[in-house]
Amino acid sequence: MNPPATRSLKQGIRAVAARAGVSTASVSRAINNPEAVSPDLRARISQAIDAVGYIPHAPARILSSRRSRTLGAIVPTIDNTMFARGIAALQKYLSSVGYMLLLTTSGYDLDAELEQARNLISRGVDGLVLRGDCHHDALRKMLADNSVPFINVGIYRPDRPYPCVGTDNEAAAYRAAAHVVELGHVRIGVVSALQRNNDRASARVAGFRRALAESGVELPDKWHVEVPYTLDDAREAARYLLSLDDRPTAVVCGNDVIAYGVLLEAERSGFSVPRDLSVVGFDDLDWSRHLRPSLTTIHVPTGETWQRAGEYLVRRLAGEQAIMHHEIDYSLVVRESTAPPAPLKRHGRSR
């Protein structure tokens, strides 16, 4: 005798098939492998499922297809607006192809990321989206041992043997710093995100430094400040830089939120942006074009980046050819926060 769950599953599929006017095999394919049926048929079956009120039995689906149609994503934090935007794009794409997303955070802790990955794999995820390429060796071994495909998102490292999709952070940061050099600045500070366990932040700092070095511009240690991803910490960094007797006339920032903090603190301290201080961000968040002054920044198409990460894993799981290293273009967006340097002023008074 079949158990209740199996009987309910079969009855549900029959009801959906009758409603849609198709075979039960077509319903099964639409549920377990949506790409195998036409969009019109998938839509008709989806409408029938809604009308019948049928909910596919997940364990039975996994047994029949050997797939859970679930992907996992591990991000350092959900406080970062870029991560929120990326996860939203990934979720939207996965929903359109019949996949579900499980999300966890690691807090930039490689041991925590390893544990979260173990938890996700134990729950049957088919693949993982990871942030960056800075991971525990044990994590890569675990993924290989369990044949779990993964992709590193937010970076472009074709020299590495791991799949990735993202922007060349070093090159993009180089362009940001080169912009203020081209404007005539020679006193340029850097406020970056913390570099520990964050290869994106490290690559951006390397890009800033390369642009300055190639132009013969010195970056004293006291003009480079690393801060957590908060407005308060960014404002504290700006307060320190602006209090220096030999302060910078321009500051390039590791992301837009840090740049917001620098802009806010400059205004609070009596400085005018960009007359007294030019500021450049990185990411091009929505607020960057609405601020006054609006923020010059590096535009990175975050939604496209995360969607392509999902597309890579879905193709891999379907046995299709997928590009292992995919570069996402960036662009410099020049707005109101940058201008040629003016005579220095300190604490709101001319020097």
C-alpha cells in the first residue's frame, strides 16, 4: 500500500494534468525540469497548479530528479546594500526557472562560512553562490568531495581555477583614483573597507595605489584608513583626515557607503565638496545620484552580476556548457563630488 504522501502526490499531479489538459509526465517535467517544456506549456501547468492548490512534495521531487532545485548563497552581511540588491536579482532569476534560494551570512569569518556551507549542503542544496575568492581550503575540499558546483561572485579572476563572475576590482579602483589625478590632485587619501578576509577590498586598495604610484603621487600611511562598512566609521575616518595640517584634497573610497560618510563629515566640519575636497565612491548605489553634491563613483551592474551567477549554476546543473570566468564591465560615473583642487582650508577657514 502506498504511503499517504505518495498517494497525495499522484492524485495532485493527476488533478493538475486534467486541469491543464496534458499528461502527468508533462506536469512532472514542468515541476522537476522547467527548461524541458515550452514557456507556454509551463505557464498553463503553473496556472493549473494554482487552481488546484497543489504543492509538490519536496522529498519526492528530490528522489525523482536527484535535485532539490535549491541553491544556497553565503554573503558576509545583509547590511551591505550591494548584497541586498544582488540577492534580490538572484532570487528573481531563480524563481523564474523554478529554483529556490537559501541565504546565510558569514560576517567575513572563513570558519563561519565553512560551517554555513556545511549546513546548506546537508539540507540538499544543488549549488552554492559564494562572495569573492577568499575561502577556507576545507570549504573547497568539501564542495569537491560532495560534487557541489559553486561560483565566486563579485570578482573577475581568470587566473584562478574556480568559476567567477564580476568586475576586475583592481582595474576599476585604478580608474577611480586616476580620475582625481587627472583633475590635478596630488594630495589623495584612501578610505577603504577592512581588507582582512575581503579580497575585493584588497584589490581595490591595490588599484588605488597603482594609479597613484604610476602618476608619481605619494600615499603616506596616515592618509590611508581602513574602516568597517558603516557610516559612523566612515565619518570618523573623514574627521581624522580633515583634521590633519597636511590633509588630502581628494579622497577615494572603497565603496559608496564609505563615501557617503566622508561627504557627510566634510559638510559637518565646514568643508565644501568639491571645492575643498573631492570624493569618489565605488558601486553606484541608488542614493549616489540623488545626494547633493551627487557622488562621482564606479558603476558596477550588481543585478547582472548576481543573475549571471545563478545562470551559471543552473546551466551546470542541467549539464550544459557554461562560461567559467565571466567579466562584468564597470564604468566611471562623473558627478558633482569631484573637481580640480583649490587652495587648502582647514576647519572651514582659508589657510
